[in-house]
Amino acid sequence: MAARPNRAGPPLETPDGRYIVVRGRLWRRTRPDLDPARREALVAALMDGRRAVKTAKAAGDGGALAQARAAVDAAKHGLGERGPVWWTDGTPDLNRHMARNTPYADWYAEAVGAAG
């Protein structure tokens, strides 16, 4: 298993700005071209959806859980974290891949070594 940086700040960001790295895994970042007000509204909707997921799970309400998960999914699509990639150069989506198994492997190894 690759070493993990012990960081108190924000997660590592790939040099191209497409992903953050959490516990060695790539996660697609929010679209950088989103209007700040739109981004804020989508993040608020995402947080509302996540709270609704928690509430529905606690209540055992399958219908509410499905609605809440759909709200989370819609917000993540709007933010660009899911769905079609937001970059236009044809590079494939590596979302959820382990950084060490991607073209970012050398960069990640160096970043983790520098953080450790």
C-alpha cells in the first residue's frame, strides 16, 4: 500500500487541477468554470441532500432515501463531479482510480514522499 501523507490542510490536487487525492484515490474536482453563486447553490443543495440521506436512513424511509440520493446525484452532476468530464482535451476520466495506477503515479509518489 502506498504511503499516505499526514496532512492537516486540504487534500493533494493533481497538477492539472482535475482531481484531488484522498487516501491515495483520485476524486474529480468541481468544475473550475462554475459561477461562484451557482457553485454555492449547488454545494448547499449537496449538503441538504446529504443531510436528507442521513435522516431517511435513520427513519428507515426507502422512498425518502431514494429522493435524497437523487438530490445528491443531481448536485454532484451540476458541480461536475459526476457525469461527463468538464475538460475538453479528450483525456479519459480516472475518477475513483488509485493514483498509483494512473498516469499521475510518478507525481503522486513524489508528492507523498515530499509530504512524509
